Amino acid sequence: MSKNTKKPYPWFLALKHEMKDPDKIIESDDRIVIIKDSYPKANYHFLVLPKEDIKNLNEVTKDHLDLLKHMDKKGREFAERIAPGRKFKFGYHAAPSMYQLHLHIISKDFDSPSMKHKKHWNSFTTKFFLNSENIIEQLEKNGKLNLMSILQAKELLKSSLKCHICKEAFSLFPKLKEHVHFHAMSDS
Ligand code: AMP
Ligand code: ZN
């Protein structure tokens, strides 16, 4: 990255800034903002962020239940509007790398040039990906979230590679990418 493009804040705060940039906002209301993921890991990949300052799921309490439901609803409506009938996943990473809570809206093809590493793959296809509906259900039932430790989450990123559709195992990531591209092409 050249000096001119260097941002005046650390990389892990980028989402907090981007979500306030009118050029980046695709949609917003009084409680949330939707932006495009800058390094999409699938054909369609967006983020829903609350306007309220919430670092991550560790800061979420039962008082946020309605907000999480709203993020989920807006995410699903958005996905259906931009790609009607397409299959999506909606959820949170168990150990997010960036601050400000964000709900991933991601199409299930996972076929994208930015899907570059095993850890990227496993972050969307293993239990590292916490489905939005399960998070909401947990908060509704227990009044709090029982989250895995960072250590447990990081172990999931080391899981062996497996196709999310036919479950075929792969030892090399480029081979899995080719395979997933083939699924995406035959689906479209
Ligand atoms: P997480 O691992 O859940 O913290 O995911 C952070 C997400 O933010 C990743 O999917 C990144 O591709 C995405 N991302 C990183 N930097 C930016 C940025 N400046 N604007 C939009 N999305 C970004
Ligand atoms: Zn497959």
C-alpha cells in the first residue's frame, strides 16, 4: 500500500469508519447501515452494522435482542431484493478480526477471487460461522450469549477442507476453489 492510500486509523477500525462514509453506504435506517464487503468471499457479500457502538458479540446483552432481530430482517430483505431466490447465509464470525459488530450477508457459492485462504473458507463453512437465527434464539431463550473461546474459534479455522455442498475432502485449497467454481457454474 502506498503512503497516499494509508488510512489515518488502524485496519481493525476500518468498518467503524467505512460505515459513516456516504459513498460506502448502500442502505441505512435509524438503527443500521449496510455496506459492501470490500474483499467479498462470494458472488454477493455485504455487512449489516448497527449504528450503536457495539464492538462484537461479547458486548451483546438481552437489551440488544430487538436490534439483532432488526439486523437479521434488514439483511434478509436486502439479499432477497438484490438476488431474488438465491441462497444466502446470515451470521457472525466467532472470532471477528474487525471492530464494530457486523452481520455477514453472504451468498452460498463462496466463489470469489478474495476467497484466498483455508481460514477464509473455514470461517464461513464451519461452526466458526454463527448463524444469525441461532444467535437470536440463544439470546431470546437464555437472556445472554454463550460464546466459544477465541482459542476454540481459532481451532475451527484449522479444520480440514471440505466442500460445503457435496462434502468432498480436499488437501489443497486451490483444488477446492476449482471444485467450488464448478458447483457455482452448474448452479447458475
Ligand atoms: P470479520 O472476520 O468477521 O471481522 O470480517 C471482517 C470483514 O470485513 C471481512 O469479510 C473483510 O473482507 C471485510 N473488510 C475488511 N476491510 C473492509 C473495509 N475497509 N470495508 C468493507 N469491508 C471490509
Ligand atoms: Zn462439492
